[in-house]
Amino acid sequence: MALFSKLFGGGGKKPEPAPPELYKDFAIFAVPEKESGGWRLAARIEKDGKVHNLIRADVIQTKEQADAAALAKAKQMIDEQGERIFR
């Protein structure tokens, strides 16, 4: 049974995201996705009930590095686009 769970993605829990980092009134959650070669850079940006999911093609070796890169990329997007990221 464990073999089928691994093959078809069943049985595994998703790790709980770290608490959000607040930046310019936006809440940023680093939510990297496990890939075969490491962790795909991903983050969720929230403000006033609006949500933007940021997913990049970058795959980084460790979860900690992916968390840090996701936060940095989300901050860059907020600086460049502000509220427009929700359009």
C-alpha cells in the first residue's frame, strides 16, 4: 500500500506554512513545493482578504533557502507592483 501512496501522492501531509512575514501591510507566506530536484519557489501574498499565489520556475536545493528566496521575491513584487498584484 505504501508504494501506491508514494506513486499517486496519497497519505502524505503537506507541511504547515511558517507564520507570515508582514511587509508593507501585506502578509507573505513562504510555501515552497517539493520537487524531485529540490523545492520550487512559491509564496502566498495576502492583504485585506485578497490573495495572490506566486509560483516561480526556480527549484532550490533546501527548504530553508526556498523560504528565504520566496520571501525576497514576494517583497520585490510588492515593491514593484503594490496593490496591482491582485488584478
